[in-house]
Amino acid sequence: MSRGMLPGKRRSAALQSFSFRKPSDVDIILDDEDEHSFVSSYTNLDKISGQILIKCGKDSSFHELEISFEGVTETYIEKVATTAPTSGRTIGRHRFLKLLQPIDPSLLPENRVARAGVLYTFPFEFVVPDRLLDQQCTHRVDSPQVHEAHTRVPPSFGDPMLAGDGQTLQDDMAPEMSKIQYMIRARMVKARATGTRSSDVTDKAIKVRIVPAVDEDPPLNISEDNKDFELRKEKDVRKGLFKGKLGRITAEAPQPSGFRLPALKNQSGCPISTMTTVNLRFDPIDDKVQPPPLGSIVSKLRAQTFFGSVPFRHLPSRSSVNAWDTQRGFFVQSVELSSRCISSVEWRKHDGMGSSTASLSRRQSNFSDLSMASTENTPDPSSAYRPGSPFYTAKVLVPMSLPRNRSFTPTFHSCSVSRTYVLDLNVSYHTPGATVSTPSIQLRLPIQISAEGNPDATVTISEEEAEAIATREVDEELAEGRFSSRSLAPPMQIPEYSETQPRVLPAFQGLRRQSEQQQGPPGYSLAGWGGSLLRGGVATTSESLSAFQTAARANSVSVM
């Protein structure tokens, strides 16, 4: 495109507004900019293209023009102190992405002096990467899984102008102490004298919203003593606050399937839903006690945000965060998903013939089995169960949908910011004499939010890039010792073998002569090797060694 020409209404309006701006100004125009949206949204492998418009009010010399696509994480932690002079913040900033646009030298002004009143146009095109480079996560980690999670592209996070669908502002439940921002940036840099820092003739950036494609990870392996989740819980059922027991109720549920955010270009308006099942069991103290009637089930989604001014060496959790840590912080916010009346759910009675205390002991040793969806709908007996006695079971289906008045980011872990989700399920029931409050039993399940990518996106790389990637992978393999050069061709020269007589101590001379006179046991002679084998598999005759040399020459392979 020639200088001074701006296609479209958006470019015409930008050109007309230049006369009311600063002497040196920059405008960034995106090709797919929607006039009905205040921010453009992209995912992995999407192209971000547009033009940089530069117009100066006076002649301005510059040394370099830089057009980049950048991703930055900013965090801070408030220091808690009893005295004012010791209060303050610990700030962390990490630029995890910076892609530079090559600029055609013919588009630059002569002698790198931008003339006053002349509009200069520079096109750009970036591709949102599928992953970050390994060099972006160089700190120490406790496992390779942490490094793999830190090199995924994180979503835009914590910026109220970018939360939502680009058309309406929504709360993404992120604290202001953590932000992840992406931007297209244009800078004109003017070099100063040697030994001094360069100055910016002009600097302009616009934000873009990135929602990366995220696949759902396998279920967590949760131990019995885990403090963050409760996939199974038992509770005594009483007649009243200070009255006797009626039995013991048990609730358990597998890890549910996560919520799946649709692709950015396929926003159909359908609710984002999932479902889980809560299995209940009641073990009465005697055969005459009936199970308590069920009341309601309430599901809530807890959005947990972990942030720090220093990188995380592990995947953070609620139990691993110290409230007095001056380098890391934690923020949580809940939103209700559903509330259903389950009074119509009926208990089913079992005679107890197929139950035993052995299944209870297996549950205690294999508690992590609840991490996977189980085909068995009957929970294992509680600690108060009497073998052979009858018990009751019930199954409750819990459908859930994400509310439309909130913005949900996919589950992610970066070097200094993480977002995870926990599903809280509260099952209430009624007991005779309970007038103060309705008793209930709660479960805490891990749940993920994943996101679909662009189905039409394809990875396009040049031949030079493919060759460079292949060379780097081979170099890495050789550096790690995975490859070793070898040749399967016959050797050029057959090595000579010479027999070496072992030195035998005098005390063992008699034993050797005695063993040579003995005949080897049946089945230990090898035809074609010309010798016998003694006990223990040791050859003593020279014929066996000569035969070994012949076989070695016939089957030799040179390993370099």
C-alpha cells in the first residue's frame, strides 16, 4: 500500500484525527477489527494482521522502528506490617512473549527522518504461538510437568477491559494483584550518545484478548489425607442437636467432566454445561431406623487465583499457600451454579448380604480410586456399619451450567499466576427434631475449564524454519545422549583373539585337576563348539575357544 492512503471508514477516521494529536503519534489498525467490539479476541495459531500508521508534526529522526507482539505478566504482593514505614509492595513482572515484525527497508523514510505531515504505513502480521519457548521458563521446578504447564500460552487475565466476550464487560473473578496482558506495540527509538540510554520518539500499544486452546488434563490422583478436596465424606445423623444417633450418612462423587468453552468463532449462545453424580448411603444403627428425607443440593464453583512476585516451583494449591508469605498470594471467589430440590429422590433398601467389612478396608487403602469415574453406584460402608445389616442408597444427578454474567478463563498455570477451580456440592437432609438449622454434608471436587481452539487453524512454517527445528531437535538428542552413531557394515579387519592362561593359586591346583577328570552333567554339551562345559558354565578346552573365535568372526558387527 502506498503512503498516505487509508482504506475503509476506520482508517479515514484515524487519518482525520491526526491533526488534533501530538506532534508525533502512532495509530495501530487491525484488519479484522470489529466496530461493534471494543477488543479483538484470538486463540492459538490465529493471525493478527494490520497496519501501523505514523505521522509526525515535525521532522523527527529515529534510529530504529520496532513493531512487536508482546505478552506480559504483572503481579504484586502487599506487605503486611504493624507499622506504616515498613509497609509496601513486592512487585513482579515477566515478559514471556515478544515477537518482532521484520520491516521492509524500502518502507522506511530516507535517512530515517520522518518528515512532518507525511503519513507512513507499515504492515504487520503475527501468529499466536501454540506454545511458549522453553527459554521463557528457566527457573527451578519440582517436576517436568510444572515446566510443561508453564510453557503453555496463558489467557488474558485480570484486565477488566478485556474480560468478557469483547462486547460486554464481565468480571473474570481475578484480583487486581495479578494481570496477564497481550498487546501490539510500535516504538520509534532515537539513539543518544554513547553510554546513555536511547529515548522513544513515540510509543503506542493496543491490547488484544487471547483465549488459548486448552485440553482437559487427566483426573488428579487424590490421596486420602488431601486437604484441598473431599471426594468422600461421612457424617453422623442425629435426632437433634444434643440427642442420640440415628445412623451415619456417606456421600461420594467422582471427579466430574470439566466445562468446555466454545471456540471464539463459534459462539452459538448455548449454555456451557456438565453433569456429575452424587452417590449417597445411609447405615442405620438398627433395622427400625429409616433414612432421613433429602432436602436440596446446591452446587457452587470456586475460582482460585494464585499469584506471586517470584515463580512457582510447583503447581500451587490452597493448602500450599501460607497466609503470611510476603512473596505469594491467594484469592478466591465463588459463584452459584445450580440449586435443586431433591425431596423426590427415594432411598433404596439393601439387605446387606453382599456387603462386608473387607470392602471398607479396601476403600481405606485405595482412596484415590474415586479420582476416576466409577461404574459402581453403591458407596462403600461407613465406619459405623454393622456387617450383614441392611442399609440404604440413593443417587442424585447434578446438572450444572456456567452463568452468563461472569467471564471464565480456562484452567492454567504460568510461572507467577495460576487459576484453578473447585466444585462445592452441599446436600441437605431433614431429621426429626432439627429446628435450629438444616443438617447437610459437603463435597469438594476438582473441576477444570478447558477451551476449544480454532478448528480452521493450521501450522504453517517455512522450509528454513522446519530445517532449523529438525537441527535443533537432533542437537538436543545428541546432547542428552539418546543417539549414538553406529555402523552395521562388516568390519574391515577381523580382530585377532589370543588365549590367555589364567594364573591358578597352588591351593586350587588339585581342585582343577579333579574337575578336569570329571564329566560334565548331561545336557551341558554344545554341538558344533568342539568342547565341553564344566559346572558353572566355564569352558576349559582350547577347542571351545577356537570355535568361539570362528563364530565371533562370522557374526561380528562393528559398533562405532
